[in-house]
Amino acid sequence: MRTLFFILAATTSFAVSAQESDDLKNCSQSLVPIEQSLNQLDEIKVNTLVSSVGGACLSSVEFSEWVNELLYAAATERPTYFIKSFSGQSPEIQKNIIKELESPIHDGIDLNKAFNAIKSSPSVSGKSEVLLAIKVAADKIGLTL
């Protein structure tokens, strides 16, 4: 009985891991074109990025770090698209984005540049939440915006 339980548990664990692996592969495939065209992001690519910040995709630390960098790049390079896309997401995805923005993954992310880009974009729903998240990130490292 113990052996059967172990085999069943190991098989179930493998199946979950394979599913998670497939989910991450699907998430990653949608972001590769975004990373390859950071200087030419259009509204569709920014929306694809922003809408990917949820569910199974964020269960991987590596994926989360990658998304974090891409979110800051999109917020800096295409702030109007970023805010518009952010405001159109579900509360769960908005919460995940705020969490990512509050915790930039490395010092190479220019918080001043991102903050100023968002600040100078037209006022739309969600703008103040994004600005606050970037301010929280800056406060964590003692940066005044």
C-alpha cells in the first residue's frame, strides 16, 4: 500500500510539474516578441505583457523577474499604453502589477525615468496607483522621486 501511494504521489507530482512547465512555456512564448522589440512596443504588445502578469506565470521566480524588467521597460518607453492597459485589467492582475512595480529586481531599473514617464503621460484611470507603486519602490531603496 505504501509503495502504491508513493508511485501515485510521484506520478501526480510529475503531472503537475509538467502542466506548470507547459504554462510557463506558453507565458514565455508571448513575451519573447515583446523583449525583442522593446524600442518599438505598440499597444497590443504592451497589453499582452500587462495581461500576462497573473496566475501560473508568476509562480516561477525567473519568469517573475523577467516580467518585472519588461514592465518597467514598457512603463518607461510607452507610458500611455502601459497605463491604459493596466486600467483595463482585472483587479487581480492590477494587484500583481503593483506588487511587481513595488519591488524592482535590480538597481539597473531607472525608477526616476519610469516615474517621470508615467507622470507626464495623460491622466487616465490607474495612473495614480502606478505612480504610487513606483514611489514605494523608490522609498525602499532610499530614492527620492
